[in-house]
Amino acid sequence: MRKLIYEGHILINSEGQTDTWKLTIGEKTSVGSLFELRRQINFFQELGVLPPMRDNMPAEESKIKRSKKRLGK
């Protein structure tokens, strides 16, 4: 399975084919090529109808702090 992050959205390709990428925004799921899904993300951004993004940064920051602690920094 491959994952790609584009403009903060995760695109997933579990089948390995070029036109089977999956994008989930809110409760809507779309399947298509990377080009189609990128256009869809850009369109929704222009309309201003995207749901708020989840903030994963605190979890990432805690991982970094733990790794630095293990390294003695």
C-alpha cells in the first residue's frame, strides 16, 4: 500500500494501479488518478468547503522529543 500526502490530504493506493488512488474528505470518498484527485482538492480549496484539517503535529513533536531524549540531546 502506498500513501501520498498532497496539500495536507492523504491519498492511498492499496491496489498498486495508477488510477486507483483513494481520497477521503470528510465523509466523501473519491477514487481516481492522482491528477483527478489533485484537481478535486484544488477545486474544493477554491470553493472554501474543505473541512478543518486534523492537527497531527503534537504527536510528531512528542516523537521528536522522545528520540532526542534517547540520544541524550
